Amino acid sequence: MAAESFYITHGHSRIHYLRMGTGAEWLLCFHGYGENADSFRLLEPALGARFTIIAIDLPFHGKTIWNDELLFTPESLVGLINLVKPKKLPMHLLGYSMGGRIAMQLVQLIPEQVGKLVLIAPDGFHKNKWQWIATRTKAGSRLFRYFMHRPAAVLALTDRAAKFGLYSKSLQKFIHYYLDDAEQRLSLYRRWTTLRGFRARKVLLRQIVVAHKIPVRLLFGKHDHVILSKHASTFANSNPLIELKVIEAGHQLLKQKYLPQILDAITG
């Protein structure tokens, strides 16, 4: 069955999602920053007979049209999910990069509906101090808005920090990619601000996983300079429900060549 596009009205906005497969089990997928639901099309040929796969375009991503205030709450997402699939029907969650933080928040809200949690190079295990300040504090939000319109000072500071080895050249290139271009800066501001309510509380998440016996599969790239596997090691340590694997790869794991490892995490 080919992927089908659907829209759900949310306030003044339209949330787009793809539905793939016809299986009895449900798999909800959440993409990374700057990506979209299409990232998960590679799953359908192998999983479509077993799963009904739902991939949602988050605000300011893909085909979702966001016209509301810059805040999309986890509770709103739960409401949308209950419109997409039968209420309280068990589901598996798959989150890649930024989508990992989305999936982790959902486990904290509706653990009784989650059969398995699969996290691929997930954001959320390491607290991004700058993102927290920029989106969770009033002063930081004002500064964030200011610097997004006048990025020269931020770029000069980060270039100097990179020169002294405070972070890698690859991370420096990553920062320039999102700040050099005015459209990319605006997207960064809108996306970070709108999704600021999604936060992973590692201790709470681990408690919930244990209490509800939710299997968790973590997949990281050994050469990923953006999301490091070491930040999830404490979370996974000595818990038979949680399995952490590191493979020979970078951050971009949603590729055909890594599909066997992804499928094993979902179905194994």
C-alpha cells in the first residue's frame, strides 16, 4: 500500500501526516529537525504488512501549515494521536534525533498506550543549555529573538570558541549552516520556540519504563558529533528493558544501508 497523505485541523493550523502499511500493530514516527514524514518511507516495504505506520510533520516542518501561536503542547499532540488511531490502542513509538525528544515526552504522558520505544540518535538525553535558556526563560527568549535577527555576534563568539577547541569543526559548520541564512534562522527560532514544551526527564522516564515494562531500543552512530551515545549510557545502564547499540555511522541513520539495524530495533 502506497503512503497516503492526511491533514488534521488544529486551531488555525493544518497538521499533515503520512499513513503507510496495513498491519494490525501501530507505529508512530517522529522526524528530526528540518526533516519530515517522508524520512520514514523506507520502513513501509519491510514493515507495512505488520504495522500501520503514522509519520507526522511537526510544526514548521514538511507539509504542516502552522498558523497558531508559537507553542505546540505535548497534550495537543496526544489529542491529535487519538484522532489518527483508535483511542487507547497500544502503539510503538519511533523517534529520530529531535523526534526522540517528542517520543520520550509521549511515554511520560501516556505510558499505558506504549508497547515499545525506539530512539534513533535521539535528542533529549543531554540537556542543551542554550536551547533551554533560549526557549524556557523570558530573558533568554528575548535574547534568542534578538540574535536571530542579528546573528553576527553569536557567530563571532562560536568561531572563537571553536578556534580554542571548545567544540569540533563539524559542530561549527552545523552552527553556521543554521545561522548564516536568514530563512534558516527564522525556521530555527520558530521550531525551537514552538516545540519548547517537549522535554525528556531521564529519571522519570526510566521509572515509567520500569513500572510499565516498556522495552526501549537505542541506536546511535559511533561517529555522530551532534548526538553522543555516552549521554544515554547512564539511562540504559543495568536495565534489561533498555538496549543500547552503537554502529559504524554518523548522525544520519535513517538511510537504506542502516535499515537492518533499524528494523531489528523495531521488531527484535
